[in-house]
Amino acid sequence: MSEIDRRSFLITSGLFSGGMALGVAPASAAEPKDGTSHAPWATDGSGGVEMHPWISIAPDDIVTIRVPTPEVGNGAATQVAMNVCEELQCDWSKVRIEFASVRRDYLEKGIYTVGRQPMFSGHGTDPERMKMALQLGASARERLQRAAAFRWKVWQDEIDAKDSVLTHRPTGRTLRFGEVAAEAANVLVYNEPDMKSEAEWTFLGKASPFKLTAPAIADGSAVYGIDVKVPGMVHAALKQCPVHGGKLKSHDPKVVLGMPGVRAVVVVDPAKSRGVPKGLTNPVGMGMILTTAQSGVAVIADHYWQAKKALDALPVEWDLGPGGKFADEKAVYAQGKAALAKGKGPVIRARGDVSSVKGGKVLDASYATPWCENAAMEPLNGTAMVTADKCEMWVPAQDQHAALWVAVDETGLMPDKVDMHQTLIGGAFGRRTASDDVRMVVAVAKEYPGVPVKVIWSREETMAQGRFRTPIMTRFKAVLDKEGMPEAFTAHTILGGLIAMMSSLEDSPYVVSGAIPNAEISSTFLPYHVQTGAYRGPCYNSHSFMVESFIDECAAAAKIDPLDYRLRLIDKWDPAWGVVLKTAAAKADWGKPLPKGEGRGIAIANWPNAGLRKNGTTVCCVVHVAVSRSGALSVKQVDLAFDCGKIANRDAVAAQLEGAVIFGLNSVINEEITLKNGAVVETNFDVYPMMRIGDVPPVINIHFDALSGDDRFQPVGEAPVGPVAAALGNAIFAATGKRLRQTPFRKARLNWT
């Protein structure tokens, strides 16, 4: 073994230790190795042979690929399978997916952990995961070819693999993958086979298959968290303190215990979280802060409606805590406005000396974005059974790794005693990354031990207990030189809540590149009582809206075309940014005259690495609007050009970009969470307006012409959210002369004469 290099050892060691195994391990169609149930679309039929923990092949050629990513409708799980299939050369129609087990990952010391990503989350084209998936496919194909060569007594390099068939070129003999899978599982591969070059790819970047989950979703057999059924299961309806951070003061279970189907009333006390067992290091680290349990009470009954009706009738009194002192959201935001008025906060990036710039035209503007709800289609839910020595969960987690450790922390059990079954997720947009929902499920089930308890938040409870978008206020100042370009630029931003990122402000290319010679960016953090979390491009969505709107203000003050202004600012930056700008503008007929009351706006941004060349996804949006004299707004057309390097599935990329455009437009036009006595007011869609089909722009054009072909496959689902919001505001200014600096725009008066 000492003569085998480390990479080869990782493959062969599976036979001895069950690591990244290429060993023999029968995989039952009904029960995978860790005991989790197959998803309905991943049943192997007659069972399969596990080539390694990621892939099993059944006698009928069904290839089951275990993916370490949740599926939230973005196709990430399908993308992982595509990566494997590019090298495995299997028949795509015979591919199934199931979610890799985070418990198995723990027991077998990271068999699904790739590089620096222990989280079971993320997208399908992460470079380390993508490389790993390609190599896994190549390794499995190599073993199938060797098994066929051994059976036929021929040279392996005479055997081709395509569409799940092995063909011996000289004789034309064939074998299906399923016919030799068992033999292939015994083959030792001492050196990983070489992978194809991208130029040789026949599937990635060439095909756009439908999502592997689509058939089950269409016929109703797909299992989301809210669909889970477990023998002996009971249901729980949950209510938490309406003011975040408040506590349960009193309740009277006797009033409801006699109601039909009611079994118990249980209390969730954050103080009862037992903590990670001694001797273990929690790998989630600071992320555990986001999972704090809220004080609550739940009614457990035979059916959910029985539990909900009893919960509504339960007398409950809350201690609202410090958050209850705020009459409304304005009282909370007043803290931020006061901090903004004091001037700069701690400086996080500086270039040159802003105080040395004297004279010139001065612009001073403040922008603000409020709390916003993720508004996922599926209400929060989950099912768990807790005993003295085991916790089993069926949950729609957006981060399986965090969910496992949250359950460990809540129960005090060792990780090997926690079993987790991942389901499909009916939308997330960042809401389920916090895993506070998983904690509450386990906390309720812990109080009713030995029985599977499905916990469902009502829509009102889901929204009242949101982990909302971080509210942000930013004050910009710019001093323009004699040519109208910014010679000095300052930005002081106020962030509140647990997610406080500076993306698209701190790393703006306008500053990083030196295009603005004197710049100073500072931030102040305020601990609001309202809980916050991830929201489709955390903080980036607000900062890119603000920066690109203010740059537009500078262009207007300088009387320079907004497109030309940006091109001058990024002249010394990554050339791809200029290509993206010019492409979007040309496709949208930028500069073509429009009737009165109509206007075009443009904006550009990058997620998640604006301050790095040839990195992240750069998006430019041009929005065309019409505003009636009475102020009625309609978005007529959106043109989007982008550069994420390369793409692996054109249709999936287009769908993600289109969805992000709609998400961003809705966010800036409609969304806002307000408060009354510290509690959330908007707790259902009748008072939280969302875009309907008729509100969606009739034309959304996604242009692929600006792709640079750089060696990266970056995510695209977040990048449009910020620039489309800014482009909309800039278009409204072009149409009406009114500059909107605060969202939601639906509250602004847009009438013009």
C-alpha cells in the first residue's frame, strides 16, 4: 500500500474501510445502506449493486446517483447527475437520483464531503463538486469496461461505453451496464482514469434535459416535507411568540385537551436545548446562532386540522420582551436613521483620501430597503421521532449538514444516533438555510417521545416567524470632477440582524479597480430584535440596487448617458463586464427614442465576487417601463445579458435567470414586512402582495451572447435580483424624472405631467 499514491488509495481503501468505496456493497431498492427510504423517483426496482457510495447500478440498467445537494426546484440535483453521466456514459432515461445521507457521511468520515464544502447544500456546478462527480463517473465506467474485458478476454481499450451499453469494437459484442455491474463492483482500480477534456463533452453544455424530479412532481408522487407519512404519525400545530425573542408567559391546556383528536399540549422552551455532547466539536460553528429555538407552544392531535383548531382555542399569554416596545417598524428603523445621521461608521475599505477632494459637484443621497419575507410556496414543516437513544427526521432542509447538527444540539444525542431523511423542498430562497425550523420540529417531538410527530406551521405562523431579508440603509456622497466622473465617493451603510454581508458595496469594481480614486466605505451594525437570514443573494440584492441607482444619479448629474458612464467606470476592470453591458444594451435597443412616459434603465452587478476578475456571475439588466400620467407602472420588457463563464444546461440556466428577474422585480415593487407592537403585520398573501401572472413583463429576454467561456461554471440564481431592481428604478427615473430611493416602489407616487 505504501507504493500507491493518495488518490488511488482513496479509491481502493473502500474495500477495507468503507471510505470513498469502490467495493462490493449490495444496495437494496427498499433500504439504502443507512436505512433511509428511497425517494419515489429513485426506486431501483430489483435492487442494484453499489459501485461506490455515490452510484449504484441495477440489473435493469437503472443508475441511481446520490446527490449531496437539496432540491428546491432549481435543478441542482439534476445537475449533479448530469456531471456523473458525462463520464459514466449511461442512458439518461435510466438515471434516477436520491439524496445522499448526511448520517452516512458522518459515519464513513466524509464520503460525500467535497473540498471545503461539508454543507449538504449549494449548486450543482461548484468546481470541486463538479470535478468529483465527473471523476466518480469516469471511475465507475472504467470498472464496467474492465469487467467486460475480463469476461470477453479482450483488451479494455477495445471497449466503448455509450448509453449504458458496452461494445467490443472488433467483434460488435455488447453488454448492458446492468449485466456486468456485480462483476465491476469487484474490480480494483489502482489509478483513477483520465477524464475527458471539455472539448470532448457530449452531454454537459450540449443537452438540456428536464429535471429528474419533474415526472414525480407532475404525477403527484413527489414527496415534499409536508407530504411525509410515517406509520403511527401524529400532527402538531405550532405557535411561537409573535414578537421575536419573546417568551411564553402562561397557557391553559385544560381548555383544549378534551377537544376531538387532541393528544397533548407541549411547550418549547429554548432553555431545554441540551447542547452538543461533550467531546464533540460542532462543525456548523457560527451558523448555529441562526438556529435558536423560539419560545412556543404546540398542540398534538390525530390530524392537523384538529391540532390547528385546538391551538386557535388555547388561551396563551406572552411576555413580548424588549421587541414589544416598538410601536411599528419606523420606531425600529429610527435607530438606523440616527446612526446614519452621525456620519461614517467603522471603515471597512478605503482608497486614496476622500477629505483631500475639494470643489466639484456634490451628490448626497440615502437609500433604504426593508425586511422582506422569503415567501416560499411550502409552509415550514417537518416530521421527527425522538426517543432516549435516537432521533429520526423527515425534513425539507436546505442544509442537511446543519440540520443534522441542530438535531444533535437539541437532543444531546451523538450524531450517529440521528437519522435524517431529506425530502423535496417547495421553495426556499434562503429561508430554510437557518435550520431553525428543524430545531422546532425536534423540540416539539422531544416533548412527545417515541411517536413520529409532523409539525406544520400555518402560513401565518410561517410568515410571522420569518428569517427576513436584512434591512439596509445607506448614505452615499460623491464629488464629481470637471468631466462629471466621481473623484471621491463615500458610503455609510447600516445593517441589522444576523446576516450582514457587504457584497456589491465593499467589493464594487468602481472602487476596487481605482476608477474612483478616493473612496471610503464604512458600516454600522445594529442588533434589531426581528430575526433575519438569507434571502436570494443576501444583502447583495439591496446593495447592488443602491449602488447602481446612485451611479445612475451621478450619470444624470453629469449629463452623461448611463451606459457610457458605466463603461468609463469599468474601463480598467474585467473586460467581460463591458461585453455584458454592451450586449444587454444592444439587445434592448438602448438609445432608441421612446414615447413620453416610457423609459429604459440599466444596471450591472456580480454575485458573489464582484471585486474579483473572471469570477462569479456578472449580470446586466435593461428594463423598459411605461408609467401612465396617473402613475400606473407597467414593465414592458427586460433584457438580461450575463457572464458566468460557461454553462452546463442552457434551459436550466435560462429558467433560473428568468425566475430571478421576476423575484427581483417583485422584491423592489411589492415586498415589505411591517410591525405593530413589535410583531409582524403581514402574515399571509392577502396583505403581502406578490406579482401575479398578469404582472409579469410580457417579454423577458435572456441573452447568452456575453458568455466569456472562462473556466468556471458559476451559479446564476441570485445574480439578477439586485441589478434588475436598480434597472427598474433607473427606468422609472427616465420615464418620469422621479428618483426612487426606498422600496417598495408600490408606495411611491409616480404620476407625472
